[in-house]
Amino acid sequence: MTIQAHLVELERKHKTLEHELHEALVHLSTDDLQIVELKRRKLMVKDQIERLRHGDTLH
């Protein structure tokens, strides 16, 4: 997979997590731990995107 293709996939994943997080926040019955987990996953994907954009492939 090329770096560009990987970036596109990560951006798609980030957008999906953003949508899931929004839906979780709208529904009052959503568990706080689930919201925290979605935020954590979204931040991890964002960090991966930034590393790829800046050429730092170290984890």
C-alpha cells in the first residue's frame, strides 16, 4: 500500500470515528467509557495521519 493510499484509508477511518463519536454524544444513553474509547481511537488515527504527512514512520 502506498503512503498516499494509507493516508486516504486513515482519513476515512478518522471520519468514521468522528461520526460514531458524534452519534454517541447525541444519545444520552451512551456509556461514558465508550465515548472515551472513541475519542482515544480517533486521536490515535489522527496521530498516525500526522506522522505519515511529516514522513515520520516510527511508532
